[in-house]
Amino acid sequence: MSNKPLYKIVFASGAKVYELYAKRVISSDLYGFVRVSELCFAVNSVVLDPTEERMKEEFGNTDALHLPMHSVIRVEEVKERGATKIRDCVPGDKVVPFNLGPTSRS
């Protein structure tokens, strides 16, 4: 078993909230950004997860993500990898990120 930590990163991009896993999370050399690298995806599983496939398609060739600090909702050190998730962020969620953009008014 590897002693290398595994991190679950939850961040907002547009009106979506992403949950993904990585082995490295550090302050970026770019001021105000968090550097997320060594992204972890499911290894050849029998059952295809559409969310996992979408994440691989979007981030599969990425060496590192440089996320603006204000878009990072949570970073957790975890013991094992869970499912990746992409969900819509709507007002009323427990955590609403700052960068949702304009909202409709009634």
C-alpha cells in the first residue's frame, strides 16, 4: 500500500460543481491559484461510468489544473478513491460558489 496521500477536490466551474481525485495539491506559482496534479481516474473497470468518461475526456491529458482559489470549495485528504461527480450548482445548495455568474430574478 502506498503512503502517498490522495485528495478529493471539489471546485466550481461555470454553473457546475466538479469532484475529482488527485495525488498532489499545492499552492500554485500563479498568485491566487491552487495547483492540482497527478489526477486519478478509475482503471479499466467492467462497468462504464458516464461521469468518469466525461472527466477523462475533459481532464485526461491534463498535467496540472490551476484552479482559482475562490472556485475551490473543499479539499479533503481521503483514504481511498470514490466516484467522480459533476453536478449542477443551484441556489439553495449547502455550498454555493462565488463564481456562479448572473442569476435570474423573479
